Amino acid sequence: MTEIEDKVREAVGQVVDPETGMTFAEMQMITSVKEEEAGVVKVEFVPSSPFCPIAFKLAADIKSAALKVAGVKKALIYCRGHMMEQQINEMTNK
């Protein structure tokens, strides 16, 4: 894992799920953090439910946290296992 991947995983792991009050790290929602190219990270997450009503917000929160990490120029966020994952991914990464 690169230094940026470690820092992004740490940052997005601290995002709190407003429904449970737990961090994404505690809930093990972040499944992958990969530096695709210099300064571009791809983060995959699985919401707590395939019907999670706030998955769009969670994706936006993850993107915001990732972009605050020094050295990150672009963050691509991918939701997995949600009934609207395609729409979430398109909106979050446009």
C-alpha cells in the first residue's frame, strides 16, 4: 500500500455513519483504496444495507474526506452492493 493509500484509508475510515454513529472503519465499510495514478485514488465501499437510504450522502462524505488528504488531486468513489449503485457512482464521479 502506498503512503497516499494509507492516508486516504485512514481519512475515509473516520467518516461517521449518521444512522449508527460508528465510523466506516468500525463498520468495515471501506473495501478497497487504490492509487490509480499519482494523486488519483479509487475508493470502494459497501453501505450497511443494499437499500441504505443515505448511500448518496455516504459516497459524497467519503469523496470529501479523500480529497482533504495531502497529495490527492482526484477521488473516484464506488459504491458496491446497493440497489442504486450505478446511479450513486455516476453522480459521485461526474
